[in-house]
Amino acid sequence: MKQNLIMSFESSCDETSVAIIKNGNKILSNVVATQIKSHQRFGGVVPEVASRHHIEEITFCIRDAMKQANVTYDDLDAVAVTYGPGLVGALLIGVTAAKTVAWAHHLPLIPVNHLAGHIYAARFIKPIVFPALALVVSGGHTELVWMPKEGEFKIMGETRDDAAGEAYDKIGRVLGINYPAGPDVDKMAAKGHDTFHFPRAMDNDDNYDFSFSGLKSAFINTVHHAHQVHKKLNHDDLATSFQDAVIDVLVDKTMRALKKHPVKQLILAGGVAANHGLRSRLEKQVDQLSGTELIKAPLKLCGDNAAMIGAAGYIFYKEGIKADASLNADPGLEF
Ligand code: KG4
Ligand code: ZN
């Protein structure tokens, strides 16, 4: 590599993002064009709307990322791109743009799994020390991922229905909160009390899987029932009760996994990793466990962004992982 400069692309859902990353851990630029406003009136992401926005934004993101980083195509060493999992039409825009840049400028193309990208956001804090465990919580995924070494991933447990972020967004809708509801529910939860005692599904099961749809239904039924009998419920208490239930299960299962399979680092990543309640509870619990260090993805890099794809891409590139012009979007990509 010349200057170890990677141009990275992320377009798996509702953010179009292009970044320039130096040495795998220094952000020269990280341009994120969010489409949230266009999806809000539908209460969630509309795939066709997302694809159209990506097409409109991608070239401007490339231009701005290069301008902010003050680089030319000649300075680049490689191109990294999210090729799954995600929305197929959305992924295709980033994959096509990345392939075009790589082909036109004779640069290697590095395929990156979106969830690996979320995990490798930790590298902007410090290098990952193995074995590591990652709790990846986002709008589309809730997974406990075992990492024996660089670039190797094994899913220990995952959600059997809704992802944690998806549950936040769905319960937020019945409270009249705009998509994505996570940040607002998080703020309200800091002000209320757990007065509703919602169910903690699968908390005592002897596995590392999660389930949030029962919690979501219990929440929505509670609100609808109160509405029918004209009873006013305290929204902050509802938020706290929901969030406590989510955090209890996420933290209980993670701590159990850590005790059974000790690791050097626990990485908290994904959009829901920005949750203040979750960050502080995990901090307290992991503090009591000697030998494991908690690495929380930087707050600004929890949501979808291309910087994290560049961080993962740098590692994969060093591991010799490369794609060619036949690279395709893989919406159901697994580790
Ligand atoms: O990782 P991400 O940007 O996109 C996916 O790959 O899904 O995650 C977005 C999700 C949304 O569901 C959003 O409501 C949730 O992350 N989220 C939060 C918080 N900030 C974002 N959930 C709970 N607390 C937050 N502070
Ligand atoms: Zn994501």
C-alpha cells in the first residue's frame, strides 16, 4: 500500500455514505447522506425510495469525501464496499459505484459484510484483541458474535423475530414518535420508572438467542387497551419499562456468554449500541468481570456509516480478501 488509503462505501439501508480511511483507523472523511426524512412519513424504510436516494446521492458523497480528505484517485490503495446483508436495491448502488471506481482506477475491491463493519467500528477506539465477543444490535440484527481471530466470525445467538432496533421503532410509532424512534425512547427512558414490568422473553433459556416480538406486542396491547378505556399512561414510564426489558435480556445473555466463553474484549456495536442505558449497564457489569475489556463503538459511528466499512476493509485487505467485477449484492449475506 502507498499511503494505506481506502475509499469505502455503505448503502445497505437508508444512509448513503462514502469515507476515506487511512491505515484502517484514521478517518480522513466520512460523508453520510441520511434519508430519514423521506422515510418518516411511512413510519419505516421504503426500499424503493431508499434505492432512488442512493442513486441521487452517491456521486456527491464520493466528491465530498475526496474533497474533505483532500485526496485524488491516484492516492487510493483500495476500495471497500458493503455487499450485504441489507436491501438488495440499496446495496446494488454502493456495490456498483465501488466496482466502477475500482475498475476505472485499477484498485483492489474489498467486499465487506455490513455487520463486520459495525463490529470493526471498534478499531477507531483501539485494535481488537482476540478472542473477542461482539454484541451487534441494530435495526435489522441482534446477534452475539464470537471472534476467535481477525476476520473470523461465528454467530453464538441471534434474534428469532424482531431485531432490538426494530422493536424500538415499532413501539415508538404507537407513542407517536417519528422513525427511527430509538434515540427518543432512550431519552424518555432516562426520565421514567419500570412500572409496567414487561416480559423478558427467553431470558432464562439455555441459549444465546433473543426474542423481542412478545415484548413489542405486550407494549402495543398495553397502550391500545389504555386508549380504549380512555386511560392516560405515562410515556416516560412506558419507555423505561420497555428499555429495561430490552437491556435486561441483552445484558443477561451477553454476560452469560462471557462467563462461559471468556474473551479479552467485548465489543458493543450497531445503531442500538448508541443507547445510553445499554452502554452504562454493560459498563457496570463488565467492570465486575476481570480479564474482559468493554469496547463501545464510538457514539457517532454506531449508526450506518462508511468509515466502519473502511476499518473492516483494511483488515480484510491485509488478510488477502478480494473481490472482482463479478461481486454482487447479497441481501441475506451471513457471516
Ligand atoms: O445500525 P443502524 O443504523 O441500521 C441498521 O443496520 O439497522 O441501526 C438503526 C437502529 C434503528 O432501529 C434505531 O431506532 C436504533 O438503531 N437506535 C437506537 C438508538 N439510536 C439508534 N435504539 C435505541 N437507543 C438509541 N439511542
Ligand atoms: Zn447497520
